[in-house]
Amino acid sequence: MADDAHLSVRSVQAIFAEVGTSPAAEIRLHRLEHARVLLAQGQSVQWACHASGFQDVGSFARAYRQHFGFAPSRTRGA
């Protein structure tokens, strides 16, 4: 991200900090949104987990529930 913007890593972190977030948090948000789309298309929870870059279903399910307020299985095929 920093290379693409021709900035230092610290500069990118500082920019995100100004709005109360971090690059890691924004990347995770993007991955969760991508997983939500996959689930809504009928993909399995495990497929959406791995296709969105999460390593294990347990941490994915916890992050999904924390962000959206319900389990990923409730989104599947909606």
C-alpha cells in the first residue's frame, strides 16, 4: 500500500491514524466485505473464509460476528 502511494509505511500509518483506524483494520474490513458477498452468492463459510484471505474458519467467524453482529452462516445464500 505504501509503495503504491509512494509513501513510507509510517506515513501511511499516520494518515490512517488521523481518521482513527489502521491499514490492518481497513484491510480486514475489505476482506470481511468480500466474504459477505461470497456468502450471499451461496458459497460455503469455509470457501468464503479462505477466498477472503483468512487462515482459519474460527478466527474468520469471530471477526465476521464482531463486525456484522451475526454468524457468517446467516448470510449464506441470503
